[in-house]
Amino acid sequence: MRPVAVAGIGKTAFGAFPDRDLRSLAVEAGQKALENGHASTSQLEAFYLGNFAGPSFTGQNHLAPYVASAMGITGVPATRFEAACASSGSAFFHAVSAVAAGLYDIVLVVGVEKMTSQPTPKVTEILAGAGDGCGEVRAGATFPALFAMIARRHMYQYGTTREQLAAVAVKNHQNGAKNPLAHMRKVITMEQALAGKPIAEPLTVYDCSLISDGAAAVLIMPLERAAEFTDKPVRVLGIAQTSDNVALDEKDDITTFRAVKTSAEKAYKMAGVQAADIQFAEVHDCFTIAEIIAIEDLGFVPKGQGGPYSLAGGTCLHGERPVNASGGLKSKGHPVGATGTGQICDVVEQIRGQAGERQVKRNSLGLAQNLGGSGATSVITILGAA
Amino acid sequence: MSDLGSGTIYTETVIYSAPEAYVNDVPYQLAIIELATGRRVTARIDGERAHIGDQVRFAEFRNSVPFFRKQS
């Protein structure tokens, strides 16, 4: 397998953009990644699109060639990957796999979602399509409800508190306020977070990520060719995708995501590193409890210690191990199909030392954790300076 | 469909923000119930609020959705 490098990144702002459609967002991110990596469309050998529910949100299907052709990319494989909120993490995993295997050299991966054109109950229903439609969803589960049930059980088994959940939201908003592309650049207080409108007990509106529009793109190639395109290549040291049951009631222990653990083990092994070596991470905080479980499943803290560690500031921008310096899904926004590639862009920016006010001090080894559904897909990527 | 019998609340939530089909039901309680057989089922709780560890009894299916009630 050949070493693979990220040579270019491109992000749109995340937010609610009534005058932007899915395609224009995807094209903007893709073009920015090509400019950033000094590549042209004619050099691309394949196009990977991560998108969860474009057909449901916008009515448009056959999205990969629809987006690619608008960028002037034709005559190459253009394929859409769907893995719920891990759609573009999965597209990135498959693109890296193909480049590593020697199938292609220069490949563009774009993640996109256009969500805000639908009213919230409809968005809630579309997102619930990532759950088990015959069981939990028919019974009235929403994604906040599934993660609320996870939170309740985590609180019951480990004594995790509302304050510990809220600390994740407060920290991510602090970081997001420094991110010019974030959806909600607003600092919130612990008191505000605790008094938020209930969505699914014990989660309030401040425990939930945002419904956003946006796109993010990554240009990849074999490490040996990266110097032709950029003086700041970032190497993909380890990457893995694994799966698990879709329905929450089919999992033995809902306080842990088995797919996160298995994909992290594989990615650590491929990179030749251990959890303790990872200096900073972008994790999938679709809900505050998901960040607490992520840092446990990734091995950053012992099981059950994610809450106390978060409240004590271990994951803050200048804490022991910064988590979601970008603001995370909570503040940056969660256009679901763009989240995985968005995380890759944010980790690459940190490694390049280009994260501005959000820059972490120890920045040579970072991790991105992208979760699909309530844990049925997990993609872990470990990136390092080339 | 058969009687699901009784079980124990494994986890639960009360939902205030519902999908389109259930907007008229809010707030409603959803739970994962561990049945006597060990199998878990996602169901709605009717009536009194139930918490983790509480015993619940199957009441009925409504549109294929199982409803349970807290046992007094």
C-alpha cells in the first residue's frame, strides 16, 4: 500500500443559506480544495461525494456526476457514498483506499448537505431515516431521542451529570466563536446550557448540534507526488471504517460505540501509534454525550471518565488534549454529509499551523472521528505532518 | 401480534421535538425495555413516567408500535 497525503482542503461556511443550493455549496468547496492544492480538474482521476440525504432534502438524485460535471469534471468515476452522518468520512476512507492501492493518483473528495430548506419536523424525520425504521423510528424515536437514551444510561452507569454534558457545549461554543466559518459563533454560559429548552430529556437544545448547510472538500494523492502540488502535505497515517448494528436496542451496551473502538484500534495499528500519542482530535459531537463517549472509546480517558475530564477542562483549546478546537458539530454546525471531510480539513489546518486563534500548541499528530447514526458506522483518520 | 409480557426499563427519554408523524403526541416517553426473555424492545410508555430499573407491563400495539405501562 502506498502512503497517501492530503494536498488541498476547501470549506464553505457552515450555516443556513436560503439562497444557496446543494450543488453550489459542493462546487465552492471542491474548487477551493483544488486551488489550495494547486491542481486542476483535468488532473483528477476520480471524484468521491459524501452525502447523506440529498434526494430527501432536495429531490435531486444521481448527485456525484451532478456535482462533478458542474465543476467541469467528466470522464472519471464519480460516485456518492452514504453512511448517515459518516457519509463523507466514508467517501474519504474509500478514496484513500483506492489511492493507497494504486488505482488512482489525484482524487477529489467532497462532502455536502443542504438541510435548511425543510422545516424542523421534516428534517427530524429525514435524519431519523438513519435509524431502524421498523423498530425505534416507528415507535417515535428521533436522533436526539436515541442519544438522550444513551445519555440516560451513561448517567446511570457512570454518574455522568448534566453539568458535564453542558461543559462540552460551553467549550465547543468557546472554540466555535473563534472560527470564521462556524454556523453559531456565540459563546454560551453554563447557566444558559443547563436552562436550554428540552428536546429529549435529559438533552436540551444546547446539547444538540445544528441543522446546517455546507460543504467541505479534500484533495488527496500519493505522498510521493504531493511535493508537485504543495509545500504543506499532510500524511494519512492511519484510517479505518467499521460497522455495527443500526438499532440501539440490538446493542449490548449503549454507553459505548463498538464501531468506534474497532475502527480506532485498526487506525492506531496502521499508524503505529497509541491513543496516548494523539495530541488533538476532532470528534463527532452530534450531541454532547457523543463527545464524552468518543473520548472514552478512543482511549483518551478510562471508561466513565469522559464527563469529569470534560468538566475539568482536559479537552479545552489549551487543555491537556484539545478536542473540537473547530467548535465541533455543536458550534461549527453539522451539515451531515459535509461533517467527515470538514473534520479532515480542520485537522489538516491544525497540522499546517493555519488555525489562527484556534491553533493548538502540540499539532503534529491529530485524529478525526466521524460517526454514522447511533454508531452503526465509524470512520477514524489519523493525520500527521509529512 | 402477541403479548410482550413484562420487562424492565433499560433506558428512557421524554421527547419534546418530534418527527412530522408524531408532532401531535409531544411530550411522549420512549424507552428501551429489557423483556423477561432478555430481548430488548423500543417502545412507548403510556401513563405514569417510568425510570431506569422500573418494571413495566405490555399494554397494547397501536399501529404496530408496542405500548407499555409502569407496574404499580
